[in-house]
Amino acid sequence: MGAGQAPGTKGGPGMTSPARVRPTPPPLPDPRGDSASLALGFATAIVRVWTRAYTWRLEPAVRDRRRAEIESELWEFQRDPERGAYPAVHTIARLLIGIPDDLSWRAECVSARRTPLRARLRIAAWTVATAVVIAALYILPLMTAATLPPLPDKPRVRMPAPPPPPPPPCAPPGYAQHRPCTP
Amino acid sequence: MRRKPGSLVPLELAICVCATELRRQEIVEFHGYEMARRLGDAGDQKLLTAYGTLYRALSRLEQMGMLASRWEDPEIPARENRPGRRLYTLTAAGEAAVRDAASREAEQAAAGWAPGKRPGRKAAPA
């Protein structure tokens, strides 16, 4: 793994020669009591959630790096003896002020990941061609004449005898060919 | 707003200046929180550098070749039971950018130019 990948991801961080770095401060008990540390814990959680949100669906290396850096910073801040009187307010303020930069950084990452126009056109052309071939493979067999199976023998149905014809209509007087009307 | 390629915004320049000062104190590598603290303490008043602003500026400086970075040895955070740090180092290009900015500032100061005041423009006659 290269130096760009976050610790804990595949391969481990790339190492170079040791250089002087400020040593890690020891963990501090919170002199402001439980409520202050609770508020700081809440603020830290909000920062974590926001970081997860704006790095969501980015490239894993970029995403893990940003998340790991923020996580490290939150940890350092919690252990810093000179962190100020209102660490929770400080944390939330730093989060809120940075939201526009977070979003524009995300937009940069997304646009950098996008393929160029020519490659996109090539992909679109291949997709259309594949769809046409699949459609043709489906439609062509439907268009050819199919040999149907022979019809079954005609069933012999006995029809019942037709009913007798109705009597002829009555005729007015003078029309002999018809029977007279009976009231 | 589009920026000129290779030009530094004030925060990026401030990061390079802080990194130079750290190097003078024999701190060669620094991590994000260290820089945020330094930037906050740099002025007379405590300034807040947001997470997003800081890390965006750091990654931009890295892309421009003014900073180099690496993850620290995973054994150290494992031993100290803490998250790993991304360690940044000022490169020769970064040092040159700081020197250029300092010399430009000195020239401007010598010419009596201040931000917001355009050099070489005479006041219109009344």
C-alpha cells in the first residue's frame, strides 16, 4: 500500500525514515466534569457522522484517508490540555465553518473520478450496440414462420333437432292465403 | 472563484509558514491537529480553522508538491492506543514558496503597498 492509504486499510501504511514528531500527550481527566465531557462526546459523534456522510461513496482510499485524519484530529483534541473552555462548542464551530469546504472537496473528488467525455461516449455506444444485438436475438425468432402442430380431429357433435317453425301470421279479411285472425 | 495555477491562498501560505517555523524548532513532521493548533495560535486572536478547510488545504498543498505526507508507523498508534496520524513534511518547493512570499511582502512593504491599496495609482485631481 502507498502512503496515501489510511491505517487499518489493506496493506498498512507506507513507511519512510523516522523523523521527529511531537510526542503524544497523555490522556487527561476532564476537569470540567461529566456534562462537559458528555457534550464533547456528542460533538465528536456529530463530526464523525458528518464526515461519514460527506465521504460516502467516494473512492475507498480517499474516503478512508479523510475519515482517519478527522478521527486522529478528534482524538488529539480530546487529549489536548490547551483545548479551551468550551471544547464542544469549538468542535461544532469547526465542523459548521468547514461544511462548504467539505462539500466542495467532495464535488472535486466526484468530478475527478468521472470518466472523460470520449470514454463516456464509447461506453454509451457499446451499451447501445449490446442492447440492439440482444433485442435482435429476441425479435428474429419471433419474425420467422413457425411450423404449427396439426390440428386435432373435428369432434363429432350431435346437434338437437330444430324446433318446429312458428305458425304463419294471421291475415285480414280478403287475404285467403293466410289464416284468419282469431281474437 | 478560479485561482491561478500554482498560486497559494492565504491559508495555504500560512500552513507553509507554520511548517517552516516547526522545522526551525526541529519538528520535521506535523499532523493535522498540530497545524490547526499552530494556525489558531498564530495571530493575536484565536482563529478557528475548520476541519474541511484545513484538510482540503493540506491535500491541495500536497498535490502542488509543497507538502509530502505519509501515515506514521502503525506500531506507534497501536502501542499508544490511538488513531494513526497522517504526517506532513514541508518540501523544498514549499520552502521556496514561503521564501517567495516573504520577499514579495518585503518588496510591497518597501513600495508602501498595502492590501486594498493599489500601487502606482495617483489620486485624481480635485
